[in-house]
Amino acid sequence: MNSGSPSGNATSCDITWLRSVLKDNAVIMTDAQAGLVAAYVDLLREWNSRINLVSRKTIDTVYRDHILHCLVPQAIGALRGARRIVDAGTGGGLPGIPLAIMFPEKQFTLVDSVMKKCKAVRDMVETLRLSNVEVRCARLEELSLRSRADAVLFRAVARLDVIAEWAVPVIGDQGIIVAWKGGDLSTEIAAAEKIEGVASVRVLPLEVKGETFFADAEKVLCVIQVEKNPDA
């Protein structure tokens, strides 16, 4: 596990810094969870040297740009009521693996259509011995689940209306779609609200005590509430 102290320099951010920021935001990461996250970051960096899982421009700032971004308090709060969670377009296991570490009682299905990415993520999941995670190589719209999802996650994948069309069919009678986004979303929100099964769209600014990066970059979390009429 890396050691060091928190710093304003993003390249010096490490597991100690991450735990400190999370604690300041009422999110507690245990020693065991911290060990798993640090091990995951090492694996992600190793795999990223071979195949492109995350931008190489951000690999040195992975704890801030990727891990904290996945574990922002807004996401932790939105997912507390969900039991079966699908991470669509997981890429290098983000946000699914960090969230699965933080929520060992929930079941995660990590989905990607690119075989080499699935191979890398499956290797990381097996190495970390995450029993609450399965990896599926498929497109979300082609995915067959044993039981419907309570939440579907998207991180920098597509427009809100597009992901709503993909995700609504795999969600039960009620659930949420959670999307990590940025920029002007007014057109996307208006289009998403017209998708059948979408009840509402909430936009939550990423306000993290002790870290202004996400607010400065205008990053937000979009939570789409899905409510279906089973008799329709």
C-alpha cells in the first residue's frame, strides 16, 4: 500500500489521502477496504500499461480522477437502497470495482463489450477475490440477467437519453440509472425525460469537502428515477 500525506498536488494523492477525504465527507473506508482499493489501483496501473483502460494522462492522478470520482458521497448515498447493480461499459472496472469494495453486501455485474477489457477486469476481480462481482462481456441491450437490476451505472459512456433507452429494460419495476457527467446537460435531460419508464432526472453537483477538483471541472452526478407500470 502506498504511503504519504494528503497534498494539493494531485500526483501525490494516495490511499491515505483518499481515506482522509472520504472520512471528511462521512464515508468510512475500513483498513480491509483500503487494502483492496490500493491493490486494485496497482492492478489497474499494471494492466493500463498493456491495454488502454483509462487515459494515460490520468493514471498518475488515479486516486482523485477515478477512485474518488467513483466514490463521491452523492453516489454512495444514491446506491444505498440498491441490491443488484450493473456497471455498464465498465472499461477498467470503474466505477464497479471501487463501489463493490465499499458495498460488499451488494451484487455487482460489470459489463463491457470489448473482450480484452473484460479479460483485464475479470483478472482484477479474481486477484482481489471479490465474491460479489461478476464480469460479463456483452452489450447492455443484449444482456440477459437472472434478476432485474435495481441500479445501472454509466461513467462517461453516452448521452442521458441513450443510456436511459439501454438501461430501462434491465431495471425492475422501480430503480435508478446513475451517470457520472459534466457540461451543459439541458438538452440531454429534456430528451431523457421523454423515454418511457423515466419518471424524473436529478442533477447533483459533486460537492466534496477537502477537494474542489470536481466542482471546478463542473462534474455532476445524474440520477434517473425509473418507474414502470407493470400492467401497461
